[in-house]
Amino acid sequence: MAKHRKLHPFINPHLTPGNSYTVFELRGWKCGILICYDNNIIENVRATKLLGADIIFMPHVTMCTPSTRPGAGFVDAKLWLDKEANSEQLRAEFDSLKGRSWLMKWLPARAYDNAIYAIFSNPIGMDHDQLKNGCAMVIDPYGDVIAECRSLDNEIAIAEVSPDKLTLAGGYRYIQARKPELYGDIIAKSHQSEQKVAWLSK
């Protein structure tokens, strides 16, 4: 159906990034794919939308890892050994800024600003030596979560999508109101911040 090479893989001598966006048709819907960190770069979501995608699949393996952002960090993997007995503590940790609360700071904005359905997937349980929090979800063009995995078991989030939201949502009007002549050159301009240089040199 489609193949997408991650545009922003972790820096590694054995990995090379993709160099194009992916848009394809599925049951009459134009769809795109952006993998994990691809979605944190806001231009990628807008570009995929401008290429015609109304649904963007966003496979991830994320959250519950250390970061410079406040509240980030690991969830104790020992809790998972008896997840039933520790279910309340696990849910609190998974929903905290280590997990879902961080996700909800930006993921609904990607859907709302671009009038898309965001299909976010994420594992729950142990991923090698790290505990991941799941929260796979479907977000509509209004930025509302319309289906989400909330148990501590393997689940699939299923939602019905309808085309009317694509044009009723605010993002549709924002895209129509764009003035690329004002900022096209600015957005396309290359940059090399000191922070990025330091990161690349590690």
C-alpha cells in the first residue's frame, strides 16, 4: 500500500533518513505516514496535509524516558512485574508528564491546526529495558480524542471517521487563509543553531 522512510531517525552511522513525504489512498481517503520524531517537526505534518493527506498515521515508540522537559523520566519497570496490583500507580505514572500529559501538549494541536485525523500508535509494556505507556489514540480534526487505549493490556483503538469534520474544523479555515508569500522563504531557510551543532557532535 505504501512505504515511508523515517525523515528524522536518531543520529547513527548505520541509519540514513528518508527524503520524501508519503501520501497514498486507502478506501477513498488520502493518507500519510510520519514516524515518531517526524511528527514533532511541525512542518512535516503541514507538508503532508498540503500534499493532500486527511489522515496521518503516526506510529511511535515513545514517552517515559528522560528529557530536558519538566516532569519527564522513566517509569519503574518493577511496577510492570505485577501490573494488576500496581494498576493505579501505573496509570498515574502513564498519564503524568512522563507520558500522556506531555503527549497532550502537542499531539491534538497537530490534528487541529491541520484539520486531519491523527492516528497515534504506541506500545504498552516493556520495550527492551524501558517501560512504555501505550495511550494509542485517534484524534479528530477538532483536536478531540475519539478513541484511546486505556487498559494495561494489548488493545486496539477503533474510531469512525467522517469527512465533514475535515472542512468544519478550524484548521481547514487556517489553511485557506495562509499567505505563503510572507513566510515561505523564512520557513525554507536553513539553520544551524549552536545547540544542534553540539548535539550532532556527541
